[in-house]
Amino acid sequence: MHDIADLEMRGVPGVFLATTEFVTAAVAQASALGMPDIKRVYTSHPIQDRTDDEMVALADAYFDEILAAITA
């Protein structure tokens, strides 16, 4: 969240990505950073045990949502 907030403050568009397990923490951290409306996309959880092919499929599945968040 800190990296995306820093990029946004510099005028570089970004989007925070995390799994659904971290929604509450992300909302709290964005608010604490003074950026409660920072763009974010949540993917399904967990991801740590996924294969490379599964990660590519996950990225493909969320691509449109991520692109929309960055360009909105």
C-alpha cells in the first residue's frame, strides 16, 4: 500500500493488489495513509501455493479489472 500511495502522490497511476484475506488491513492502511479511495483490486485467496500456470491464469482473470482501475 505504501508503494502505491507514493506512486499516486508522484502522479504515477497505480493499483494496489492483494487477496481477499487482506481487505480489512488494506482499507485501514489506505485510510491511515490519508488515501482511503486509493485504487485496489482483490484476488482470490490463497496464492502462495499456486503454480506458475495458475498464477498466469489468475493474472489473466483479473487483467481487465486491474486495467480499469489504473485507467479510471
